[in-house]
Amino acid sequence: MTSASRIVSAKPSRAEHLPALDGLRAVAVFVVISYHAGVMQGVPGDLGVTLFFVLSGFLITWLLAKEFAATESISIRSFYARRALRIFPAYYVFILFSLAVDTALGHRWPRGLIAVAFTYLVNYYNAFLGHPTTSIAHAWSLAVEEQFYLLWPLACLALLRRSRTTAARSVAIVIVVTLLWRSTLYLFLHAPVSYLYNAFDTRCDSLAIGCFLALSLDARWYHVVRQWIQSSPLLPLVTLAVIWLSHHFGTPAYHYTVGMTLDAALLAVFMVQMLGLSVRPLWSWLDHPIARWLGRISYPSYLYHQWGLSVGTRLLPHAPQLLIFAAGYAATLCFAFGSYRIVERPFLAIKDWLFSPPSSTPERAAMSGL
């Protein structure tokens, strides 16, 4: 068993770095940006968002379960404080920036948009209003994640107090119920696609799949499956091919019922494969310093990518599409790097000072890109 394979096993707390995850963040945000730029239509951008959901569910639950195993409890207050220091500064600076620029350009925000922007409810704003085009429309996924952060720690603590197996089974039930609820909304209640795509109650199965994976790390079945899906560096290509086929040939009825859940499950499989196979030459680029750096700034990259792409369009309005995209992506990275250095790093330093003992490098490494 390789050291990378041991990281996602019954004792993940020994890990100082989860291999490939920063690289996967970089891939996820690149898929979203390129799709919104119109240069990667063959790979739907929602796969990048779904990968983010699976990663978040996995990493948050991994850390909560590790804390519970060490202390037989979870500090809910500390969790919320860490999340606030990690997420709020960059998000609210982005919201204020977008509001100021749109106002200067004559694009005044409706009061409702202002209200949901500051309360992490953009997802339901989009859901009920048909996903209107705004400079912060993509913040719907951040709202979904914030709602997850609000609800899951208390539920996770209550479930882990019973047993880890009970917690995993309960999360599995959530996955099935969400799939059935979304299917009912689409097939029988004829809910709009904007609701199915944006609402927390129809998208939380992707987060729950990541949670289920983290809670199953010490299960015997997991180790059997992990050894099989990591047995060849070519197997992830099969996983990616199945994901592509699911999207390319799946009907809307398939996609908005079982398809979303299946895609998230397949992305979870791919994530586990990368955790073990990123040491192999075919996938080692995911742990390259450049990929890890892009993963560390994936959050601000996602925040500012619409503004970055608009810069590319304004700078090169008549250039080939790929050149416009290159300029827009470069502008996005500039925005992201500025946000990371000026806004995020000071608050991350405060978070590390308050909550990370000097010897507690594993949590710092795992949380740094969340």
C-alpha cells in the first residue's frame, strides 16, 4: 500500500497533506471558467461545481470526524469561527466590489438581490426567478455550501455520538431522499429547472456523497473498493469517460433525476482514485506546485471569474475566442491573487493562530484550500 493510499484509510489523521486535492480544485474551477467563457462546451461547467461540493463534503466531514475521534466532541463554536474567517472576508469584499462596479456601470441591483447577496441566499433567488443573469449569479453554489456549513456540524456531532456507522447510514438515506425529492419535483410537480439546479434541497446529495465517503474510511468495503479502483492509473480515464457519456447522452429527465447523483458519485470515485494514483506519472501533475497554487486560489478565482472574463472581452473584443479566454483567465488569476494576498491571507493567519496548535499541521494543510 502506498503512502498516498494510506492517507484515505481508517486513520486519516496521520496525513500532513491530502495529495491531488488542491489540483482537483484547480481543475474544477478551470472547468467552470472555461465553460462560462464558451471554450469548453463539451464539458458542462456544473461538473466543476459538483466536484467542489463533493470535495467540501468530504474534507469538512473528515476534519469533524477526526476531531470527534480525538476529543469525543466537536467544537461547534470553533467550527463556525474558522469558517467565518476563511470564507466571509473574501466573499463580502467580492460582493461589495461587484455592487460598486455594477452601480458605476449603471446596472443597479434590485433590493432583493442585495438582500440575498449578503445573507447567502443567492441560490434560492436564482431558483425562484429563473436563474437571472447577474454578476453574482454564480454565488448560488457558495450559498449552497454555506447552508451546508450551517446545518451539518450539529447533525454530524449528533450522529457520531451514536456511531460512525450510524452516521454513514444516515447520510446515505439523505442521498436517496434528495434523489427521490428532486425526481418528484421534476417528473410530477414540474418544478422549473432553475429550482432543481440551484436549491440546497435538490443539490445537497453531492455534498452528502462527500460526507458519506469521509465517514466510510474505516469500513471494510471501502478498502476493498479503493484497492480495486486504484489498481491501475488507466482506471480514472474510464471514470471520466463514464461521466462524459452520462452528460453527453443523458436526457434532461435523466440529468435532473438520477444523473446529478450519479455524476457526484462518479466524481467521488475519481477523487479517491487521484488520492492514490497522483504519485503515478500519468496523474502526478495534480500535485505539481503550479496545480497546487492554482488550487489554493480556487476560491477567489471562482468569485472573480465573471469579472475576469469580462476584462478579457473588453480588452480584445475582436480577437479569436481562445485569445479572449486566455486574457480573461489571466485577469481572473490577477483578481484571485490580489484577493488571496490582500484579503484572505491576513484572516487565514488569524485562523491559524487561534485554532491551530504548533504541532497541528494536518488540519492546517487540509483546511488551507477550503
